[in-house]
Amino acid sequence: MALTQRLEFRQSQSLVMTPQLMQAIKLLQLSNLDLSTFVEEELERNPLLERANDGPEAPGVGETAPEPAEFPDSDDAEGAGAEISASGGDGFEPVQEDWLNRDLGSRAEIEQTFDAPLDNVFSEEPAEAAARNAQDAAPTAYTEWGGGASHDEDYNLEAFVAAEVTLPSHLAEQLAVAVTAPAQRMIGQYLIDLVDEAGYLPGDLGQAAERLGASEGDVEAVLSVLQKFDPPGVCARSLSECLAIQLRELNRYDPAMQALVEHLDLLAKRDIAALRKCCGVDDEDITEMIGEIRRLDPKPGLRFGSARMQTVVPDVYVRPGNDGGWHVELNSDTLPRVLVNQTYYTELSKTIRKDGDKSYFSDCLQNATWLVRALDQRARTILKVATEIVCQQDGFFTHGVAHLRPLNLKAVAEAIQMHESTVSRVTANKYMATNRGIFELKYFFTASIASADGGEAHSAEAVRHHIKQLIDAEDSALILSDDTIVERLRESGIDIARRTVAKYREAMRIPSSVQRRRDKQSALGSALSTAAAASDRSRDTQPA
């Protein structure tokens, strides 16, 4: 077999991930905040990009733009002063060049004019006199008094707002007063740095003592000082210790209350009989003690510098239409508006001579054009996917969660003729404002649960809503177990297993039937005790 060289042409198709395509894919899955950050970085990096509303204000018809003022040099000060004086414009003071340049004569002539020696007339140094005059002079503008808003662009009103007091800074201020020894202050500051936002310390401080090179006794001594700081209960290592510190502050930490704090697990289970036995008190005393525990703060650190909740800004609005349908529109406030400055590029092309500069601005023009197209394509894709979701989940918008249908990415992708991965990227970190609240787009994609009678499948979210309705409507004398809920759901046409009901119930943080029975019995007993006490007080106040 002979080896020969030959030239062949082959035609094939392949997908090449260009940088522009990768950028478009990246923009799809960004939230509105991340997108704004990305666009701001591109505006700083690319000189041919500009915001749509950042153009300079054009002067009116027949007007010319004011030229910047030029300050003359010292050599031309006299001529410049004459020109300003001749203009006679408002706001200019008379030129004082005449008396400044006047020859006052010799020292003897000046003393003869004032009829006194110069030492008596000019007793102060020039710098001191100027400082005193500047201090005594009244402000000439309203903004110099510190009142009112300033028209200066650098004026920032937030600079006058007091900084928020955080928990570490609040504890550090108290540490500086309570502890004077340098070693103990260092240990205290280290422990303050370990306090979390709820005000708790790690359970084991042995590692802290080892890292500080101090004994555990010294760390415990400083800890006892920190636990007396404000707010009460701070620097605790467990919930029991936090409540005990607050009770000591209130002078209510007696042996009965100590037993109650040490058995918080029984209180969580609402096992009142076991609690009453551990504390050695009657029903009335245990009810009062539980009420005192409820009035304490289990997370005292949240009073200081808690993280602010960021308001969700929807990307899509869904409003009822006049024809009985739904009107879907994008939130224009979350869409960055950028333009390509073609005029600037044209002017640069006429003056640029170097090949490196030409290639740089050509790349900037190409990147800017691709970014504008990618942003437009992103907005169109979001609107297309949101419109299809509204069409698929029309029952939810009309009747509520109970009519939410099972939906997956494939159904939406086939309807709008896109790939599933594109739909997945579009629905990530995007929110929709509806007449029933603000929901993430992924909320409308739920698994399906088969129907008991072979009919249409049910949405998992609708089943969760049905389970919650059954539990909320249950009677205190007849608590529904998971098996009973399964039977009720099958009567409603939903085929579901008991373990699935338990999983959905735990996901919604609904306790078991045993725990719900104890809670409702405890609530009923507290209500009866309160009613009996009120009846006794009213009977005592009646006249004999």
C-alpha cells in the first residue's frame, strides 16, 4: 500500500463555544443584582459602552455650551482683572487692583499718615490676623451653615448617618471598662470574636485556651465576666446556660427553675407531667414557670447588627388582562440599558494611527455589540419562558396552590423550542410577581404524584398544601396520624405513601401527631387555667 499525499475537502457541523456564546450563556443564569454588577464592570472596562440615560444634556436651540473658565497666570493678572471688570457681570466684585498696586510711601510717611508707630497699628502677625478674621467672619452662603441640601455632587447624606452598633463592638466597649489586666483583656477580646450573631460561644473552649496559651481556669474566669455584660444571656455556650444567665439577672434562678432549665427537652415535648415531677411543683407553679421561660430571649445577640433582609425584586410581572387572560411583562427597572457609542468610535477611527490602538478599539466595539445583543436576547428568553409558565400554570393564578399542575423543564423547553439547559438557566435566580405573591420561577416546576383513580396526576406542591390544610383543620380531640392523612388523600384521589406524607410534613416543619396532641392539650389546659383564675378574681371582687 503506497503512501501518498492528497488534498480533500470535508464538510461537517460542530458546536464551537466562542467567548461571545459563553458570555451569553453566563448572562442567562445571573440574577438582576449580579447582572447589574457585571454590566458596571463592563462599563468601566469598555470605553465604547455607555448607559442609555447617561448622555450629556444638549444645550437648547440657539444656545451654546458654556466654555470652561480659565484662570490667568500671575503675569497676566492685571489684564485679566481689567477684562473681568469690563464685563460687569452679576456676582463679580469690583476689581481691587488699583489700591493693591498703589505705592504707600516710606515707613515714616505711613507712620505720619496714621499718627502712630507701625508696631501699634499692626500689632498682630499677618497669619494670626487672617485666622482670627476667618473665624469671626459669618458664613456667606446657606450651605456653609450646615443646613439644607447641597448641590455639590460629592455631597453624601449617608456620611452623616450614625454607624450601626454591632454586637462585637458593644461587648468590646464593656470589656474595656470591666477588665483592666492586659492578659485578661486579650482573652476577653478573643472570646468576643468567637461570639456568633445570636450571642453564643462554642461549647468547648479548650481549643481557645490552647491557642491563647492560657489555662482553662483563666478562660473560664474571663468568661464569667463576659456573661454579665449586656444584653443578658450573651456569651452562653448552650440554650440552658443562656436562660440561666437571664434568670439570675432577674433573681429567679431557684432550685425549681434550675430543674426546669436542665430539662428543656421535656418542655419541648410538652411533657408537663414529667416536668412537674422533676421540679416538685404543682400545676399552677409549673404554668407560671413556663410562662417566665417564654418571656426570655433565646437569641440575645440578634438585637445588635442583625443581617438586613434583602427585598426580592421581581424580574417578571403577571397581571390580569381585560380579556380574562394574563398579561406578562418584564420589570424594566432590572434591565440594564447600555448603548454602543458609534459616534465616539467614528471619531477615534479618524485619528488613530497605531495598529495596536486600532485592534484594541475594534475589539471593544465587537464586545460592546455582543453585550448589547446578549442582554436583548436574555430579556426575550426570560419573557418567553415566563409566558409559557403562565400558560401551563393558569389554574394556579386563577384558583390558587391547590390547582398547581405538575411541570418539568422538558415540557416548557419543547413548547418554546429551546433546550432544557437554557430553560434551567433562565429560571435560576429569577422571580415572578403575581396576584398571589412573589415566587421563584423554579417554584412552578414540581414533581407529579399519581392519581388514585387513574386520572390526571397531582402536583407535589398541591399535595403539600392539601396536607397542611388537613392538619390545620384537625380537632384537638381527633389528631390525624400519617396513616389517617394517607386515607384522606386517597379519598380525594391522591395516591401517596405514608413515608411521603411524613417527608412532606417534616419539610413543612409540622410536628408528629403525638407532639401535636401534647401541644393542643397543653394549650387547652393553659386556657382553662387562665379562665378559672379570671373567674376566681371576679368572684373575689364581688361585694358580700
